[in-house]
Amino acid sequence: MPEVDARGVATGLALTILVAIGLTIFGFPPISALIGLAAGGYAAGRMAGRDGLFHGAVVGVLAIIAASIAASAGNATVSNVLADTLTIVLSDVLFLLSASAGGWIATRS
């Protein structure tokens, strides 16, 4: 298992959040998270200088955890549990793919 560059991952996660919030403010909410994750994964992979796919995936996992904590802070009721669960799983897969791709691109030769 590759060694995690904590500084790169922390920077990537912070960049993910900043880009996603910025794009949401400027009117691009549907794609803000994916672009933020790609940028954060890229930054993590670039700062680590190695194992970009791995570092991007770590950023993606941490972003999913942060988003889950933020979402659970509200009192939302779900009318269709199956549809909600499938939506969450699909969005999490897209989050991981986006962050991992950003990290992979950062360390490609």
C-alpha cells in the first residue's frame, strides 16, 4: 500500500471544498462537486508526486465522509429509501472516479 502524503491530501480536500463552493456560488451547482473533486485529486497527486490515482481516491473518500457528515446534520425525511440509496451510491462512485482521475492525470508522465 502506498504511503499517504497527508499534506497533499489535506490540500486536495481543502481545494475540493473551495472549488465546489465557488462554482455553486457562481451558478454551476450540478457539476461543482465533480470539478472540485477533480481539482482536489489533481492537487493531491501533484503534491505527492507519486501514486496520483491513490491520492486522488483518498481525497474522494474524505470528501464523501465530509459530505455525509454535513448532510446528516439536517433533519431530512426520505420518501423513497431505495431511490435515495441508489442516488447516494451513484454520486459516491462519480465522486471517487472524478477525484481519482484528477490524481491520475497529475502524475501521468
